[in-house]
Amino acid sequence: MNEAPKTMIKANLRHSFRNFSNFNRLNQNKSLVIPEVKPKATANTFPEIKEIRLTDGLNEQYSPKHKPDRISYEFPQEPKHKPNLRWRKYFPIFALVGGASWAAYTINYFIDDIPSEYLSLDKFIPFVITNKLDVDQDHYLIELTPKYNKWKKSDNQIWNGNKLWSVEIKQPQIMVVRKYTPLPLEIHKDQNEIFIRVQNEDNYREGKLVLYIKKYQQGEVARWISRKPIGEDLELRGPFIEYQIPQTVNNKDYERPIFENLPSEVRPDDLNKLKITPDNLAFFAAGTGITPILQSLLSKNPYFGFTTIYYSRRTTSESKPFDRLLYFLEKLDRIKLVNFIGDDKLSIEAIPDFNPIDYKVKTEKLYDQKPDDSIKYPVFKTALEQAVAFREKAKDSPSLSIVCGPDAYISQIAGYKPYNGQGKLSGWLKANEWDENHVHKL
Ligand SMILES: Cc1cc2nc3c(=O)[nH]c(=O)nc-3n(C[C@H](O)[C@H](O)[C@H](O)COP(=O)(O)OP(=O)(O)OC[C@H]3O[C@@H](n4cnc5c(N)ncnc54)[C@H](O)[C@@H]3O)c2cc1C
């Protein structure tokens, strides 16, 4: 029983070795082809190798190839650098993106209606209502900020106390405009308090302006504006220069320091730089007519001379937001406030005498004159210190009068003012020997 399997193993081995010795013999001849070896499931450990003779295929007929393989024995050439054509794959994408950008730019160019000006005389510019304050039941303050920022690229010199200017506000439903006088203020709302601050040159860059508006019983536009909530737009056009304050030699090289929220921070006037004593001003204001002189006094380059403000109003409450500012201006010896409240009305007795000055002659004669070295003013640390030193000094009579208020008020003081132009001077100023060249009706 044990013999039989041994014999089978031997026979298999012998058979396998015979095939292997054949393989070695064939392998010595290089021209022989080694056939593919595919192991069979039941196959021997070594595959069977078919013997191929050298004479095999000699009797086959020669048939030339259509495209013969050419063998070259030249030196091998440097491999040619194949251009990288990958970008070609992306070309349509580039073209599409480029085309779309160009189209977007062109469309934007033609339909972009974002204004680049802060204000314009030719078109209305949108401003956003950023704050509101009810002063009393007839008066309110409204703070406006430009809706767009493009104007910031240009130098905005809008606040200049040498010019009294206004803006028009459009009421688009009834297509009318009304003029209002912007103030360089901002409204601050704290948790418990609302207060008004003067803007200085740093925050002019935000472009804010504040309007002080009276609502009349039948008034269309002032009421419509007052109903608009914070966040809505108003459209403004301007600036309309209502009056250019006469320039003197002092304006050539010198600018009065700007008013600050804290009077202790106001810089003193450099009196030694003045070529002549500045002319004084009488400003007659009724109600919201106070706005033009506030605009000048609170702007950069405020009015130079001493200003007496004759301020008529129905109640003390309507001027509340400005009380503090007017008080500080008095402390700085820049103004004197003469109040007429309710039945205490302005009368001819209050009209100041006229100090006649010919601005043109004054300007031309003195333009190149150097400051008078014989008069040396002391140098003060602050404007308040300077004010204390000069407060008691008598002020010259004014050389200029400006009147701003309702038609009847203007007529009483300076005569009727037509819609366009100034009209003849009459009224109390004429009676007090003022002349037309030194009175302006707003
Ligand atoms: C250069 C300039 C600057 C101005 N600045 C300001 C400003 O800063 N703040 C401000 O509130 N207003 C200012 N005004 C006046 C303003 O333009 C409007 O006339 C005012 O707001 C009334 O417009 P309304 O549409 O509300 O009333 P409207 O519909 O024009 O008038 C309705 C009625 O209100 C009465 N009324 C209108 N205006 C006056 C008036 N001035 N006095 C007395 N009664 C009047 C009249 O009885 C009138 O019949 C300024 C005007 C000018 C020309």
C-alpha cells in the first residue's frame, strides 16, 4: 500500500526534469523565443516548453509591409521640446471671464448713477436721514449723511464761514423744492441724553449736515420732511451761495481759528497777523433765520469781526439746541446776543449806528500792506484767555447788516425783499442812515 505513491512521485519527478533540461538547452540559443508560461490548475511545477527550430518560418512567403519600420543609425537628436498647450484648454474660460468683466464694466459705466460729488447744482444727490431731534412742536433738527462715499475722493471745502449757503430739498410727490440752511453740526444720542456737537475739520469727512426746520400749519415740505423716519433718503441740490461776506485784506493770509465744542480748546486769534481791525456785523434773525449766522460762526474760517445777533423768537424753547453754542460764542467774545422773546419785540431803538466803510477801497489800498509793527498784541495761550483780556473793550459800530426771517420781519427792518434781488433799502436801517451797500436781506 505504501509503495504505490512513491513510484508515482518518482515518475513525475523524472518527467519534470526531462522538460527542465530541454528548457536549459533551448535557452542557450538566443534566437529562440521563450513561450508564454501559463500555469495550469493541474499542471506540473514546471510548464511544458515547446521546442522551436531555427528553420521554422523559412518557407513562409515574403510580403513587404506597407509602412516599413525604419531604423536609423544617426546620432540621436535632442528630444524636441513640446510646447505646453495646456492653456489652450483654459482659453475659452479666460475668454468668457474677460468678456463678462468687460461687459459688466461697460454697463456699469453707462448706468452707474452713483454721484461723485458731495453736492451739485445740476442734479439732486441722495442723503440719508441719520438722526432727528424734535426741538418743540413746531421745530426740529434733522441730521443728513451722504448716501454714497464717492465724493470723499475729492476735497470737500463746503464749510467756509465766508459764504452763507443753502441747499434745496426736493419733495418728489408734488415736485417742489424748498431751501434750507445747513449747519456743521451732528446730533448725538446717548442712552439718556441727546446733544448737539459742532463738527470739526476731522469729521467733515463724514459729510454730515444738520438742518433746523420750522413746520408751518399749512407748510407742505417742512411737514413732509418731519414725517420721514431715520434711514430714509432726502434729495439735495446745491450749494446755493446766498451771500458772500465782503473780503478784506485780513482774509488774504489769515483764517480765524475754528470754534470747538469746548471753548477752552479754541485757539486764540493771532492778532499780530491782522492788517486792519476787522469790521463788525449786525445780524437780525427771526426764528429759523438764526441759521445763516450760526453756519458762518461754527464753520471753518468763521466771520472775522465781532457780531451782534438780534435774535427774535416766540419762545425760549425753540432755540434750546443752540443755547449752549451761543453762550460759548459769547464767552469767546466773538458775539453778543440781544434776545427778543415773545411780546418783547425788536424796535427801532435797538438798531445800531452805521460805521461806514468802503470795502473795495479798503481792500485795494491795503492789500499789500504789511501788518502794523507799531502795534504788538500780546500772545495768548487760549481763545478764552484772549476773550477775558478784550471783553471789556468797547466794540466799534457795525459796518455790515444782514437780515434773515419772514417777509414781514425783513420789510420792517430793511424794506421789502422781492423773490429775486434785494429791493430798495428802507425800514429801520434806512431810518438809522444805513446804506444799501452795507445791508443784505436773506
Ligand atoms: C435761502 C433760504 C434758506 C432757508 N433756510 C431755512 C431753514 O434753515 N429752516 C427753515 O425752516 N426754513 C428755511 N427757509 C424757508 C424754507 O425754504 C421754506 O420756505 C419753509 O420751510 C416753508 O416751506 P413749506 O413748504 O413747509 O411751507 P409752504 O407750503 O411754502 O408755506 C405754507 C404757509 O406757511 C407759511 N410760511 C411759509 N414760510 C414762511 C416763513 N418763512 N415765514 C412765515 N410764514 C411762512 C405761510 O403762511 C405759507 O402760506 C429758507 C428759505 C430760503 C430762501
